[in-house]
Amino acid sequence: MPVRKLKYTCIVCPQGCEIEVVISDNEIKEIKGFKCIRGKRYVTEEVLAPKRTLITVLHCKNGDYPTVSVKTSKPIPKEKMFEILEYLSKIVLEAPVDIGDIVIRNIFDSGVDIIATRPCRKV
């Protein structure tokens, strides 16, 4: 497998380090440019197991809004995002929904909840 060099700008702290990663055989061979250990951890995870916080909307019936914005309680594996989004696209909530309500617990046995970020009052 060829050697690849990737460049990242760290987003963990305000320093915004430009970090370079050398990858070969799906392994990190070298990381340079980080000024703190958090930057090294960030890039290692971004290369080997990237995660994202998912934010979307769910349909809500009998409410003052047609949708409720939701997000994951913690980041999920990036490769699971579209599978989870497809599942969520079929979910219809029933008003009332409050900010902070867990609308789906432990989605796909991931340990991650789907949480409402906007209220929807019953009409």
C-alpha cells in the first residue's frame, strides 16, 4: 500500500496547529506539527476512527412546528451517520416535545441517545 501524507488543522484548541500524518498499510507511521497531546489524539482519532455529532430534524405531529431539531448525545462513528439518518427520516414524534427530551435511547445499541434541541408544543 502506498505511503500517504495527510494534513489536518487541529480544532481542539485555539492554536489551530497544522498537523501532518504519514499513513502506510492503514497505520499511522508519523504525526508531526502538534503542539499539545490533545492535537495528537484528535488527529489519531480522525484518521483511525472519525466521529461526528449528528444534528438533524424529525417530523412532529400535532405540534406548533412541523419538525423538531435533534442531535446525538455524543459523537458517533462517521461511517454510521447515513444509516442513522435513514432510520431517523422515518421517525415521527408526537407533541409535546421539550428541549432535552431523549426521543430515542441507545440508537442501534451504540450507547448514544437522540436528544431534542427545540421544543414543540401540542396544539
